[in-house]
Amino acid sequence: MKLEILKSLNAERAARRAVIVVTDVATGAQRLVRAVDAPADPLAALLDQHLRTGRSGMAETDQGRVFLTVHVPPPRLVITGAVHISQALAPMARMLGYDVTIVDPRTAFASPERFPDVPLIADWPDTALPPLNVDRYTAFVALTHDPKIDDPALLHALARDCFYIGALGSKKTHARRVERLTAAGLDAATIARIHAPIGLSIGAVSPPEIAVSILAEITARLRLPATAAAGTPAREKAPS
């Protein structure tokens, strides 16, 4: 690998930006494609597929046989609310390779005893979230049912390029949330980024089942094309 490509690669990885190194198998020539530039690349569809799966591999193209070396940041899950669902969701997400952080100012809930080996920030979202530098490889879920906690957290997430934003609550609860966020100055398109009721419609009832439905929806949003992921149905009702 040429030094110039290596330097660019390291810079992109340090900034948590996805890149692909495209190697021409016949000639050995290499080029680096940043995720932001992928849609305009001659191999756009192929690059999009590999960026979504995060997998490297060989491919046949009109330009010949190439090897795609994919460098994608590890996904992160930021959970607002140290609740029962979070107790199931956090270890499940870690099994799937997510770096998990839980934010909740209520120290009675955000305790190491309830969340062993999970980073906890027992502070209000306005203080806790900015240092986390959430980005397009971050999934963000709000689970407290307390507008004083969830609303500032959602405002923070919606101002950034998180690949998934979800919030717990029934349709009635979410309608009230939409009113508050609208009053805070957000437009309908921005608010529509919130998956609510959160999770896929699998008939989930218990906290672990709801956690499964949330992770399934997050996975669909991460791995499927945007049009397909947008068509995944939400759960009909979450606890209000």
C-alpha cells in the first residue's frame, strides 16, 4: 500500500469515517474511496453493499476483478434510560459488537450493580451526550418515558447523523412527544427520523422481547438499503 493511501486511511479511521480500499487484482493498483464519495463512484452499488455489511471481499466488475478492503467504525449504541429494557438491551447489543453507553441522571437506576461492565454516565443528557460525539455509526434510543430526559436526548441525536434513532412509547405517547419537539422548533421531516413506537412488530411484551425487537430494527437500519429499512414495520404498541 502506498504511503499516501495509508495516511489517508489512518486519518479516516481515526475520525470514525468508513472507507474502502479498492485493489485491482490484475495490476495491483489501489485507490481509497471514502464513504461520502461512494455514491458518485463507478462502483457505487457494489461499494454501498460492502459498506452496509462491513465485509471485505473479491468482486467481478466491468473494470475487472477487484478486492474491496472495508474499514468501517465499530457501531455504537447510546441508550438514554437505565431501565429494565436497557438491562436486556445492553448485553445483547454488546454480543452484536456494539460499543454501548447508558445515560441516566437517576443514580438509583444507573448503577454498576444493575449494569455490570457497561459504561454509565449518571448525568443529564445536555451534559452527558456532547462528549460522546455521536455520529452516523451511532444508534440512539430513548427509553425513560420522562420528557425531561428523553426530549433533550432526542434533540441532541436529531441534530446529528445517527443511523438510527428510536423512542419508547405508545402512539399516543409519541403524538405528545411530536407536539413538544415541534414546539421546540423541529420540522416534521426531522421528527419523522424517530422510530416510534420503537422496535419491529414481533408481538414483544417482556423487556427482553422488546430489546430483541429494538435490536432487530437497528440491525435492519444498519444493514439493509435505506428503502428496505424504511419499510420495516414498527411494533404496534409499546408500553406507555
